[in-house]
Amino acid sequence: MKVALGADHAGFGYKDRIAQVLRDRGYEIIDFGTHDDTPVDYPQYGYAVGEAVASGQADRGIVVCGSSLGIAMAANKVPGIRCAPVFEPYMTELARHHNDANVLALSERLTGWEMIERLVNVFFETPFDGGRHAHRTEQLFEFGDAQRARTLKDLEAGAVTDALTPKDLL
């Protein structure tokens, strides 16, 4: 499996450690940097990892910054990316099982190394369930003109009125 990694100056330490852990397990690593604490703009690293995964250059990705939030927002701007900022194992499991997360966002400032190792393990060991979750995951990329009109109608009505789940998935 090929894994794209990227981090800003607040996350490069964990990124480098994660890269070594994954190499030791036989994964091929594509490391987009950064490699030291010189301040850099985190969006560029989120975009790079997102594009690598979306284009098929990598199978999955991991991004790391101080909080995990900004770099996740950047990665999620790339069409086809489902980046989950996580901080505990069950959350990571659900991100894979229900949302088919293909990029994991981690925090070097807020999460201890032992927990990071657990989160990475769960991310790579947990499959996507598909089934009743597949059509919902597909909806994550449907926000075009038709979906926007539907959402604006719901806003005007003051409630979501058009959310339907196929009966065979209930």
C-alpha cells in the first residue's frame, strides 16, 4: 500500500515517526514534507496529500499539524477526499466503517504518541462497511447546483424535509 504523508512545522515530528512505523510494516511512503520547524503554510501540505490520494498516486494519506483541523480542512477541499481529524480510536473506526475516510488528520500538539500509534493502526486495519453507508458517502460529493437548491429550500423551511433513505437500507 502507498501512503501519502504531509505535515506543517507543528506536525513534522509525528509525520516522520509515522513514516518510519509504516515503512517498518512494509508500506511505501510518499513524503511531501515539511521536514523541520521553519513556519510553512499548512494548506499546501493538505492539498498535496489530498491530490495524491484522489489521483491514485497513493492509496491513503495522513496529514499532521498542530491541531489537525486546518490541514484536514485543506485536504477536504480536494474532490474525492474524505479526511477525518480524529483523536480517539472509536472515532477513527467510525471514520473508516461509515465514512470510508481515505485521509487521516492528526494533531501533534494535542495527542500523545501512544495514542497516535493506536489511531494509525485503527485507520489501516478498519475496512469500509459499504452497505447502508455507501450512498451517504457518495452524497458527500454531490454538492452542486441541485443539492444547493435543495438545501436552500430546507433552510427557508427551517428544517430538513427532503432527506430520504431508501427503505431497503433501513
